[in-house]
Amino acid sequence: MKKLFYFTFLLFTFCSSQKHKINGISFVASPNLTTQKEINPAIETHANWVSLMPFAFMKTVNDTNIFFNSKRQWIGERKEGIENASTLFHSNNIKIMLKPQIWIPKGFTGHIEMKSEEDWLALEKNYARFILFYANIAEYQNIELFCIGTELNSFVIKRPLFWKTLIQDIKKVYHGKLTYAENWDTYQNVPFFNALDYIGIDAYFPLSNEQTPSIELLEKEWNRHKNSMKSFAEKINKKVLFTEYGYQSTDYTTHEPWNFSKEKKVNLQAQTNALQALYNQFWEEDWFAGGFLWKWFEDHTSVGGSNDSDYTVQNKPSLEIVKKMYSETSNASKN
């Protein structure tokens, strides 16, 4: 009888680890206000979360100014667009991560470097103004998860006191859960994950340099990264969340998944294999919270398809892989 009880308990624990994952999609802003028509195809993926991503802009990695919520930006990235989209998704029982992030046209945010203490202080003042603007929106809209930054490793490492204070200030105005999205190769350098709710990782880990690697090979290659993530999660007692994950539908897509290029040859099978291997390796793990697929466009009927090399799975065979996994592991009311 005791053995039967123990087996039943193990089975329940295993099944619970499969369900209630954050099965998210990264919903790209558009020049128009989102309507139910644009949301319906996203719902059909069985996603239970979406990431809304208002961008801000810096001219260079040395610039102290951050431009955001500008009339020059698409309405989907502005305050009214975020409020409109979040209201619609909530009405469809979809939870939200608000992920404001910086774009530098000719530079990488992880390499932000100020030339003086005065410049660092100016950047900190402007970054706080930027992120607290969206934290207030997140609170007002009852958004469930707020991402306090994306791929800012140099900024994070060199200005730890600023980030400690910023997190405290965010918590004064926003009362949902918090994460921070660090790049795949530097997430263990972030000193403040223990003050947040999730270890956010933009999961573009290099795996195989084969043209069309098999699912079996990719699962094997994941082990070296997976073990490190699990150890880190257990060390600080926080779950890992893939704040971004995805693959282009191209040859060699798992070699450098972050390296976007439209010149690569389309390979739909490589994208499908890569996603299936990732799901096989992570979605059954208790220490793994889930993730946000990069990326999903509003105009579903005119994007993606068999000739497209972009990350989106829209109108590609890989969409069925996503639907199957998300259908098996979603429960929007209990995440």
C-alpha cells in the first residue's frame, strides 16, 4: 500500500511539473491599436502568457539619453498601445509580462559604457525614469510580471548600487512579480536575481554547427548548458524563465541563434528540430518556469510562411510543435 501511495505521489509530482508552465509568445508592437482579430491567432497557439515589448532608443553605447514613448514610435509601443493590448489579452484570460527594453542601432546593450562618473549618473537617472514609467503602467493595468531590463550586463555589473536602489523603487510602485532578462552567456554574473522572482535568460545558447541537426543531437548538446542553469537556479532558489527563446528557420540555426541574417538559406526542418529539442529538455523540469517564444507578429496572414527565414513560427511547420507543447502544459488560470 505504501509503495502504491509513493508511486502515485511521484506520478502527481511529475505531471505537475509538466503543467502550469509560462507558455508565452513575444507579441511585437504594430503601428495600429491591437484588436481581437489580431489576438485570435495568438490564442490558437494555446499560449497562456504574452510579452509586450515597448522599445526605447539610445544613439550609441556611450549615450546618456534614452528616448521612449515618443509620438515618432508606433502606437503599439506607446502608453496607449500597451494599455489597449494588455486589456484585450486579459479579457482573453492571457497573462502578461511587460518587457520594456533598449535598442541601440549600431551597438549592443550589453556593452553600454559611460565615459565618466557624471555620465553614469545621468544614464542612471534617465534609465530609472524610463523603467518606472512602465512599472507604473504595469501596476495600473494589473500586469502580472514586469521585466526590469534586458541584456544590460556591463551596466548591471559596474553599477550594482544603482540596481539595488532601482529594484526597491520599482517595488514601491509595482506589486506584481519581477524578472530581469540577461543574455545567455552572462546570466550568472547578475548580482540581484535573489531580489527578483525569476532568473530571466534570453536563451540563444549555441548548440550544434550542423546544417540540420537532429533532435537527438540537440538534446545531447543542451546538457552542458542545462546543468549549469539548474545548479544556478538551485543555488539562489529561483526558477529559470526564458524571457526569450527561438530559432530562425535557416540552415545552421542552432550554431549562433542570436545571429540574425536574412541571407541564410531557409530551412524549416532545422527550426522544428531545434524547438522540439528545447521543449523535450526543459518543459518537464520543476526548476524551469517556462518561456516566451521570439517572436509573434500581429498580421498573422501575411508573415512567416515557407519562404521566410525569420524567428517567427507563423505559418510554418514549427507552429504545430508550439501548439502541441503549449496545449499540453498551459493552464491560464493557475499559473
